[in-house]
Amino acid sequence: MTQALNTAIRAASHGDVPIGAVVVRDGAIIARGENQVQLKQNPTLHAEIVAINRACKKLGAKFLDDCDIYVSLEPCAMCATAISLARIRRIYFAAPDAKGGGILHNARIYDTDRHLWRPDVIQIPEFADASATLLRDFFRARRAESKNSRHTIGDCDISD
């Protein structure tokens, strides 16, 4: 999970929400992924999707049924579905996400009987604070930047 958090820091360094993922096979990391939504201007490039794509390419396979994925934040519904489609064996995540999570919250993607592949889901709570702090600090900085880029002319507020 430490490597997923380190990968999340890399996402923040290029302006993306700090979420990171690593795919592990036989105890070794075979792929890493960080959010690249802003970097590549593509709303589907979440950390999990990037890591899955890299793992499939490295293994030359479309299924990762002997792999696990570690994610710094509870996957959204899109990523939870992609994890299922890739047949990943287990999901480990650090922090729950009441707003955007798709496993324990909101869509609760694996609670239906329509998924042919259901990975085991394990939260690792000892890393939840570190993940939440990364996210909180990132959004606090974004709000501060937004506030500092506002200028007023008379009664008008204009942003850069």
C-alpha cells in the first residue's frame, strides 16, 4: 500500500487528484498507475485503469486473475467494474470514499448478482489516514490557488 500512496503523490505532482494503484502478482509489483485525468485530458484515466492497462500489456494477457490491486482510495463504480472485467483476484484499498466510492458506497457494484467476477475486497485501515491527508491537502491547495487567482474590479469578481 505504501507504493500505491507513493504513486498517488506522483499524480498530484502533475495536477491530478492523488490516487495511486499497483497491481501485484506473486508478491511483486508488475504495474503502477496514477490518476492521469488532467495530465492526458481523459476522464477515464483513473489510477486503477492505468495500472490495469500496464499490467495487461506487461503480461500480454487480458485477464489478471492471479493478481491483486492495491489502491489508495476506494475505487469508483467505473474502476470497480474494470477490476471485475480484468478478473483481478483481490482489491486492497486504504481509505473509504463516501462521495465517489463504488464498492462500499453509492453504486456498491459487487452487491448485485450481475457481476460474473467478484474480487475479494479488503480495506487496510492503517493507511486510511495517510490517503485521506494526501487528498485533503491536495484539495486545500487547489482551493487556495483558486481563491488567489480572483481579482476584483469595482463590484465585479473576475478570475484568471
